[in-house]
Amino acid sequence: MAVVALIGAQWGDEGKGHLVDLLANHARLVVRYGGGNNAGHTVVNHLGTFKLHLVPSGIFDNATVNVIGPGVVINPEVLIQELKELQERGIDISKLFVSDRAHVIMPYHVMLDQLQEDARGEDKIGTTGRGIGPAYADKMSRSGIRMGDLLHEETLLNRLRGVLEEKNRILTRLYNARPLSLHDTYLRYLDLGHQLAEQITNVHPIIYRAIDKDIPILLEGAQGVLLDVDHGTYPYVTSSPPGAAGACQGSGIAPTMLNSVIGVFKAYTTRVGEGPFPTELPEGAEADILRQIGTAWAEVGTTTGRLRRVGWFDAVMARYAVQINGIDTLAITKLDVLDTMPKIKICVGYRLHDAELEHPPATIAVLDQVEPIYEELPGWMSPTSSARRFQDLPERAQTYVARLCQLVGARLGIVSIGPEREQTILVSEIF
Ligand code: IMP
């Protein structure tokens, strides 16, 4: 049996989508376990280029069952649109199932996300504005609406009646915004539920049947562990646990069933939104190279189109990510982006006044003050994109990757050197 979690191990956008697309060839069940349409996975395969926000990247493989798990928050309109686009391009969606336990992102969540961000002014978090935080907050305060509720007229009406009154008070009195009509919202969400009725189900039996039959299962992460609500750079985080523990919680698969945790790291670092970023590069030539503007790898957020902040690989944060998630295997993506760099830096420690820190501090004001301690390696200054085996890579590129593994303390599993399926090198067995 193999249950493998593939998690983003930095601040998101590590290139998880195209790895899942590849690994879905080996897995027979792919479960998306957290986040919502704040995520954006770009998948490039023989069928074309796809941008997915909610649908698991295993959807392109006809033999694979795909599940959107209980830990995901779902904007039904976005999901319906995504499914429609996939169907229009000939993708079979009959093996996609949506957990009836997953929470719904309602229109007031999206409104409140944006209104709260505006109200934060200079202290804004830089959320994606998709209603993610307010939806998770309602789930925790037990006033959420779940996908299964959309299929039960009476439950939906009762839940909505209770919640909407409070939301409307907040919207009108606190933010001077327009209230939402109970009648219209009810009918709209009932209709959305009907449109998704074939997909919404109790996914627990599907998952446990797969476990019983020893079917390889891939748990597909979204965002990255440095955005984790408990362990990330709080408050500049998302509202869910994107790591290995979240993979178990959000899918309903017990921690003892997990066989491997693959941490996906870019060969450098990026971040969208606000928050600390010790190895961030100032605007200039090096940052421009890392951003790869105008190429398939352009560092622009898949979901919001925002320009990503870029910087060197941060081994302090990476080691922390490995430790708190039990990452045993590394996937290093976008190594080719460094092909033209004459010198490449790795942050191996933080300096705070006279002290050297091995672990990232929790307090943002302290993290903002740390200075990265860099180790510098010579660049390989030659293209890597046509390599098909690890040993095809320039020696200096191999040395760089080996050094990252050594610094963070996990074995190498995958290296990717381009967006195509064949540009992903499997260094060690995953399933
Ligand atoms: P939220 O998840 O929309 O609430 O945004 C909270 C923070 O997480 C912001 O800094 C976002 O930019 C960041 N974030 C959320 N989802 C992603 C993602 O998929 N990739 C990268 N950053 C993300």
C-alpha cells in the first residue's frame, strides 16, 4: 500500500500541479485535501495547458479517481465553471467526487474577505480575496454551510436563515455594504447544489475502499507550509493547514497510513502577498532572471496574476518545513530558471544581532530583522531543460541540488527542469 502526500514546502506556487499530473500516472486515487480557489495549479501535458483551482490534477488520467476532500473550501460557481471548461476540452469528469463535508464559500465570505483587507490598510495580508479566511473562520465557529447542505432544501434554508441575518448586520453596519437577500441566496445555492448533485457525496467509502484494495493514493497539497495557519509566518498565512497533518485531516486518512511525504521546493524561493521573506532579492537583474517574465515559467500568480516576490533558496525555512511535516523526499522544481546565473546563493542560517539562528523565529518583528547567512555556489551556466536523467544535468547543477538535500535533511525524489511531463526527472521511486 502506498499513501503519498505531496505538499508545497515554501510559500506556495512551488509547481505542485505538474508533479501531481505526472504522479497521477502511478496513483489511482488523487485527493485534494485543503485550501480552495486561492490555489492555482498550472498543468502542462499532452492535452494542453490547464489552470486548475479546485479540481485535483489527476483529472487528466482516465483511470484515476479524483476527490475533493472534506478539508477543502469550495466556491461552487468556480467549481462548476472549472468542470465546464474541462468538459469542453474533452476531459472526462465522471470520476470526480466532492465531499459532502467540504465547506461552501458563500458570497458573504468573498465580500468580507475583501472588506476586511481594505479595512486593514497598511497591515493588509495580501489575501487572494476569494473568501478563504472567512469561510474557514465560519467552519471553526460552526456557522458554516457544507456542500451536502446544498442538496437538502430544508437544511440549507435553516442554516442560511440563521447565518445570513448576522452576516447582513456585519455587512451593513460595520462596512456600509449592501445586504444579501435570503430568498435569492437560497435559490441560487440550491441551484448550484443541483448542478453538482452528481459529484457531491460521502467520499469516505471511496477513500477506504482504495485503502482496502491497496490502491496507490496521492494526497495533493495546495499553498505551502510556510503559509500554514499554525506554523507559518502568522498572520501572513492562509487559513488552513497545507502540510502533512492537514493532508490527513483534510482527507480523512489516518496519519499512520501515510507512507511518504514529498516536499515540493522551488530551486529558489517566491512569495505572493505580504509578509516576511528573509532571502528576498531587491528589484534588479537577478530578481528579473528569477521571475522569468514572458516565459512559461513567469513568476506571476496563477490565481491573482500578481507578480511574485523572488529570492534565494532559504535552507533555514526549508529545514523547518521538513521537520514539521516529516518530509522524507524532496521534489526540486524549476531548476532550469537558474541556468543563466553565474553565482547562486543558499541561505544556510540567520544572523540576529550577534547570534546565529538555526530555526525561524515565530515573531514577525524578529523575523523581519534577521539577516541571511549565505553560502555561494558557482552557477552551471548551461541549459538543463533537455536532461532526462539526473546524471545528464551539468555537474554544478547536480552539486547544487545535492547541497540542498544535505542542508534540509531529506533524500532527492524528483527534479524538474521545465513545464512538460518529460522534463520531470524521477530520481527515486515514489510509489
Ligand atoms: P488567502 O489564502 O486568500 O487568505 O491568502 C492568504 C495568504 O496566502 C496571502 O499571502 C496569499 O497570497 C497566500 N496564498 C494563498 N493561496 C496561495 C497559493 O496558492 N499560492 C501562493 N500564495 C497563496
